[in-house]
Amino acid sequence: MRNLRKLLRVGCVSICGMLAASVGGAEESRPAVFAHYMPWYASKPVSGHWGWHWTMGHFDPEVIRKDGSREAATHDEPLIGLYDSSDPDALACQVLLMKLVGIEGVIIDWYGIREVNDYAEIHRNTLALIPFLKKAGLKFAICYEDQSIGNQVKAGKLSAEEALTQGREVMAWLEANWFGDEAYFKVDERPVMLMFGPQYFERESWDVVQSVLTTKPLVFALPHLSKNIGATGSFAWPPVTGGKTVSSAEWRTELDRLYASDRPVIPVAFPGFHDIYERAELHESYGHIDDREGKTFAETLDLALKSESAFLQIATWNDYGEGTVIEPTRQKGYRNLETLQERVGSKESSVEDLRLPVRWYRLKKGLSNNGEAMEALEKTSDLLFDSQWEAARKELNRWQEEIKEDQ
């Protein structure tokens, strides 16, 4: 355990260098902050339909509520509205917000490359996201959902042998396309990969799947399943189970127990847990963790930042179905991002600067028929990516006045 922790720290040199720059040269090192990201949303204005993750086969986003929000599979709505994960404006806005609050990388929830269910759409959205992460100087890593193969086996679409073939195909694709990317997060030259499970593969089959790799990744899986595949370690997640409400004392006890383990653990920060599954009539709720007006996120973040790990994971940036969202929303505003910005963000940016990406996004949508505005706002996004907050603010103010004059 101690040796691997040292390995993780040594491998984190490039991240720590970026970290020092982002916080103005911190004297003491801290875990690099990664956010777990869901690239699976589709909106009618962009993709021509409302995707399953906004509807869950139950809600209709065409219905506008009295407060102006759309009916959707969430207890809260994004501050920028129900967005599309393929929309470059939404991706730029999200990545700029991450940059502003000190997030150093994104762990992308990913289902492979096959044209099954919405897996190919998720893959295409991931490909669209990565260039924005690179532009902002952020790292990325993959959280592989092996249930994507398990679901096909369960539906009778794949045999056990075909499942192994598809698994090898996925690993070969990852190595050929992402593992060697300079922006892919590595520790001691080995790519880091999370697995949400494993939900299908066992130790023997996972060994077969990985046999195609020249360099095997450091694999982190869910704590109660990680030994099934002989993973490097595990990653913590909001500890809900059995539909129960988990108190702050209970989740703290569980996290303390996990962090004291003799195996490597990626610590977690989360704002709470409030899933929509029961209301969507899919199945019973997994459970509930109260956000306590932002205290849950602050306390789990502080606990994770004190850990010996080289990096931590926020669960999540945008899983609206499970209510673990830290990006700005109608109900909670910028509360969670302000907490993050205060603890790990650059001292050169302010809470007022944190509002700039959303302002930019809204102007892009509000002035979409104005060619001059679109050209100017594209240049303004470059200012934002270059951290030229004041220059960007002046441009946004100028175009905000344009809208007022038109009204």
C-alpha cells in the first residue's frame, strides 16, 4: 500500500506541476481533483430528440412547469437548461467552469464503441469533449462500464465467447487511441482506468480481455467488487444501498473505514445522493444522502483532500438521475462550485469570474442569428480559455447591452 501510494505520488508530477500553476504555487501538495462526467444527454434543439437520460421513458421535457423549468428525469435542472452532450457550446461552458474552480481532470463514464443502445452516442460525445479538455489544459481518464457487454449477453445478443472478443476489441481501441495520448492521465507511464463494477467480467475473463494490451492500465473498481478482477485498487462512491437514508455519521464512518484499507483507494467528494428512479417508475430508489445545504460536499471534499492519494474523484459533475451534481443548477446555483473554488481554485479568479462561462453560453444561444455576435463570442471563448477574465467580461457586457437594445 505504502509503495503504491509513493508510486501514485511520483506519477503525479505532471499533474502537480499543473496544480501549482493553477493555485499560484501551493506550498503543500494535495490530491489532484478529477470530476466524474456523464456524456449521455441529448436535447431536442440539438439532436432532434430528448434522450433517455432526460426522459427515462417517463418524463416529457416539452412540458414547461410554472417556474419555467422543463419536466425531466431530475430533481433539479442545469442552470443552462437541459443541454446536449454533443453541443460544443455546452461542452465549452462546462470545461471552462471546471478550469475556473481548480478541477485538473475528468473521468469520463464510457460504454465502449459498439452501436448498441446509446453507447455509440456516448462514445461520440466523449470524442467531442476531449478537445475542450485539452484546450483548457485538463487531463482525462476513462471509467469503463463493463455492463455494456453484460447487458448484451443478458439480452441474448452476445455469447460468452463473443463477449470476450468485444472486451478485447475495447481494450485494443483504448490503447491505440487514448492510453498513449499526452492528455490521458497516467501514473508512472501507466494509464489509469476506472471500472464501474466489474458488473460482468470476473478475474479469469478480465485477464483474457487485458491480454491484448502492451501496457496494462492501473485499474480501480468499486470497493466491494475490485477483488473480482484483481484490480490495482478501488474508488470510493456515495455509500447508498437498500433504499435507506444514510446519515452524515454513517457515510463518514464508511469513508473512514475505506480510506484506512490496506489497498489503494481513490477518495471521493460528493454533494449528496437523491435519485429519480422511483419517480421515473424504473425501480426503487438506491437510497438518499442529504446535501445539508452544501455541508455534505464541503465535508467529503475536505476529507478527500486530506488523504494520501495522488488524486480524488468528485461524484459527480452531472449525474442528474442520481442527484450527485455539482455543476450550477436552478435550485442550488453555484454553491458547490464556489466551495471547490475556495479550496482548490486559482487565486487569480473570483466568484464573479465563475459566472462568466454561463453568461457566455446564454449569449451564444440568445444571439445565434447574429453573425457578428457569433464571431465575437467565439473570440471571447478564447479569452476565457486563456484565463483573461476581465477582457472576456468586457466583451460579454458589450453583447449583453446589444440584447437590451434589441428588446
